Amino acid sequence: MSYRLGVDVGGTFTDLLLLREEDGAFWRHKTPSTPHDSSEGILAGFGVICAKAGIAPGDIDVLLHGTTVATNAILEGKGARVGLIVTEGYRQIMQIARSFVPGGLAGWIVWPKPEPLAALEDTFEIQGRMSAHGEELRPIDDANIRAALEAVKAQGVEALTVSLMNAYLNGSHETRVGELAAEILPGVPVSLSHEVLPEMQEYERTLTTVANAAVRPVVGRYVRSLRAKLRETGMNGRLALLRSDGGLMSSEASEEHPVALLMSGPAGGVTGALWVGRNAGIRNILTLDVGGTSTDVALIENLEARRVRTTEVGSLSVRASALDVKTVGAGGGSIAYVPELTGALRVGPRSAGAVPGPVAYGKGGTEPTVTDANVVLGYLPEALLGGTFNLDRRSAEAAVQTIADKLGIGLYQAARGIIDIVNENMFGALRMISVQQGYDPRDFAVMGFGGAGPLHVNAVARLMGSWPAISPVSPGVLCALGDATTQMRTEIARSFSRHAAQTSAAELRRQLEEMAATTRAELENEGIAPEEITVTFEVDVRYSGQAFEVPIAVTLEQIDGAGVDGLTARFDDEHRRLFTFNMASPHEIVNLRAVAVGQPLDLPAAALPQGDGDPSAAKLRDHELWIDGELRRAVIYDRAKLRAGDLIPGPAVIIEMDSTTLVEADCSGVVDAVGNILINPTNPA
């Protein structure tokens, strides 16, 4: 038997999902996260889930892991101290940066410019220069390089970046610096810009490589420690990590290129939603991944997740492919408060996290959170995780009462106010990835997952006008499912920088084939069979003089058939769709990109036994909850006992091991053939 274990570490819980590949059987487990060392939470859950399945750790073939280690290192300013070697005359490249300032008019007055990841005192110049065509204009000098490296060493840096002018065209100078750095700074990881990002634009290439260097020691220590601890349990299978773009990379590769992991955590939910969508026949999805600390949202159109060429973490924006995920500080642990200055209720972004957690968890939390409000309103029953995690309703009521007293309103009104505000925050995030990108949310379903997503998805779908609201099977561990069911992925980019009129189809094809061979070789080295590898291509095109480009997906057959003119015609069509106009300027081909992916796990969802539409066999007890301004009668159901076709009228609460689903009044949920709950208005307008 072959087993795959997906692991997703969140701010509050660590989720594990174990899959048996032969028949799709799965086991799931949630355990509290351990923020000081997330591997401890993983190991705690690892033993439990193996015991549940009745297998030994050695039976697991591959562990697939979505991680926030790199993300947290950047957000918390705990990355390594980075030394930077640049071409003579470019020492201030990180300080000059770009002139873009976020915010509205006059934002420059209040915007504090972020501190560069590589400080000026840790940046040193060397002689030598490559031309814009990759030809050596001035040679490098070993003695000069050694002097710069000795100066870097004296600064006590923990990682080194080498980013020289035009190295994306010819990296030989950087390679020599790397060789000398291995001699002078043994044990210090070295990141070369032509290996990390072989693309034009010096600042973006330097920034991305510096970010890679900053998280290399942190990620490297974590990955090596986790790998060693897993080996001690007897687990000898592969360890792979989820990339920001939704693919997988080996743990060894992640130690070299951790910049690809900056959005690893949120990517798991999107890949999980894709799996659910394929099995449920739902092609357009807005994802709502609500955890303990934050909510991540993304858009899936025609079962394709939107990808972007930049990864944004806090104020850092690097050139690395990622799924287009937006994050807001709205989760189950988000703290509600009333500022003295305004006297208006606020929720988040500050979170109680895993420690001390919401007041209802009984772990020392004292400030009211979204979870506490859900408990007070009756949306969240007093036992979680199959009865193994009990909630303290009385303490939750006392905490929310402090908000009610400050606002001069009743307990239930205060609790519902907290929920309404957090729902509006989620609504705003979903508008960012739908309406503001030109999509009509009424053409999409909303899928709520994570521990708290199904509690809020009905209300958010109502705000969006997006139906059905979907509570997928095992929503609390869907991110771990996404980790377990995705495929290996790698990509390579190359700057081309040539007018289309001066480019032949033969030259374009030759370079794309070279890049395809490189990406194929990388996956084959990871143990992927050649026949399981698929390569796709993108070409970045712009009008000459533009400062941005538009990626156009192409095939070798299209290059052979329509040639370069066909490529530019497709760019014109896409430019008109995006911006409503075209220009008479010549076309410029900027970058080429090849993406190689392994074969995804072909794992169909298990079909549920067919029911007769009556969910009464799954009824646990009658219940009472506060909704629409009053206490109303409701029913609590056990999701494990529901059958396909069962119709659940609202208001109702559906509980399971890893999450809780709320069906609001005037709505009803129906269980589809594979166990997803599809919620729609009872009387749609």
C-alpha cells in the first residue's frame, strides 16, 4: 500500500491528512500548532495519525508539507543578516529601490520606507562588468573579490548574495565570486542572482536574490531538523514542500531556493479547492480559507487558479511565481475591541493565535475573539475535534460582555456585531480578487474551508451574491489535502529582450526547447518518470517603451504555425481585454518561461451512499441560536451520518471532527454525491 501524508501548519492548528493511494481512503487529525517550533506540532500529530490508520511511519512514501517558516521569517524580521556583493557603482541599489509608494494621495507623507533586507554597511562593490549583451567589458580580479569577501566576513553575515550587472545574460563573474566565497566564508550559504532569477531589471533580480538569502538559513535549519526527526520515527519516505505557485519541490531544493516558499501556506488551500471542484463539477470558485489568525482568498476560473509573477509578503514584493492569494487579518482568533478614541467596534488584525488562543479554549486568553462570539451565538457547539476539545461557553460570554458593556448593547447584539464585522472584512478581500479584477462574483461559488470557513461561508456568499456556498468534505484539513494531492513543479525563466520584428520563430522555438530540457531534467532528478512530465511555456510581451509586460501562454505548435506574428496578435487581444486599447508601438518580447509539472495524483472523491433527502438520521439534538436579531430554534447534525441528497433546512449547525458548518435562516443545504454541502437561498430573489 502507498501512503501520502499532507501537513499544513496554521497559526492555531496543524492539520494532517493521510491518503491511501490505492483506494482514496483517508484519515485526518488536527493538533494545536507550536509556534516556537512548528516541527513539534507536526511530530505530535504524526504519531497519532499513523496510529489511527494502523500503519508504521515507514509505510509513508511521501510527506507533503505547506509551511509558513519563510513567510514568518520575513514578517517578523527574523531573516538572516545578508551580505551583498554588487558591481562597482551600484552599492546603493537596495536603498534606491523603486519609487512606488502604496496608499492614496499624499501617502508619501506617512509611509515609512521599509528597511532593506541587505544593509548598506553589509554591501560591497567589486570591479568587472558585463555588457547588456552578456559580453565581458571589464574583467574581474580575484584579489579585489577576496578583499570584498573578507570585508563581508568581518561584518558577521549569515548569508551572502551576489548580484552583478547583466549577470542574467552571463553569470560567469558571479560564479567565480561564489567559488571564492565558498573558500573564504565556509558554511555561509551563497545565492547567485543568475541562478535565482535570470531575468532583466537589476533591482528586482537583486531584491529577489537577497530575499532568498535572508530566509535560507532559517528554512534550511527547519527543513533539516524536520527531516532528521522524521527519520528518527522510522519514516524514510520523501519530504516535499509546497511552493507558492501551488506545485511541489523537494526538501533539498527548498534549502537552495526558499524564496519559492514565501506563500507556501495559503497555496495548499487553493490546490485543495481545485481537487474538490474537479470532483464536484464546479469550475468557478472563490476560495475562503479562514484559519485562526487570518483569511486567505483566491479566484479559480474554469478550474485554473490565477497566478501572478510576484510574491508579496508584508511590504516585500519579490519576483517569484505565486498563486494570486490575498490575505486579511480576519480569523477565528481575531480580537474584538473598542478603541477609546472612536468608540466603534473593531475586529482584528491582532489575533490570539494558538497561544493563548480564544477565551473559550481555556488556555489563558482574556480578550474576546471571533471564535468566542460564535460560541455565544450558538453557531459553534461546545465540543470540537470530535469531542476531544471542549469550549468554555461561560468564559466566552464573560469576554464578549466586556464589548457589550462598552457599546451599551446586549450580549447577543455585541457577539453578532463581531461576526458581522469579520464577515465584511472577508467580503472586502473577496472583492479585491473578483470585482477589482474585472470578474462578476455572481458567476462564482464561494467555498469555505479551514477551521472556521464553513461557519462564515453562508453569510459571505450572501454578501457577494455568489451561490452556492460550499462546505467541502473535511474542510478543516483541506489545505493538507491540497498538499497531499498536488504535483511536483519547477520553472525556469530567461530574459530575451528583443523586438518581435527582429525575432524568428526558429530562434524562439530553439530557446524554449532548451529551457524545456532543463526543467525536465530537474524533475527527472527528483525521481519523476519522463513520461509523467508535462512542459508548458509563457512569453512576456509588451509594447516598446512600456514598463510592464503581459504573459502569453504558447505552445511549440503555435510558434511553428502562427509564428511570431501570431504571438503578437494574441498579445494585442489580451492587452485590449485588460486595458481596452492597443498601441501602434512595436512589440517587444521580454522574457521566456518554461514550466514543468509532474503528473497529479488521480484520486477521485469517494461517493456517499444515496439518501432519501431526509437528514433526520444525522440529527444529534435540537438547538437554539441567535440569528436575524432573535433566538431561533435550530438543529445540530452529525456530518458523518449525512447521505447524498439529504436536504438540511436552516438554521442548522453541522458538526464534524475538523470544522463546523452554519446554514443560516432562509437558506438550505443539500449534500452532493461526494459529500460536499451546497448551501443556497431557500427563496432566491
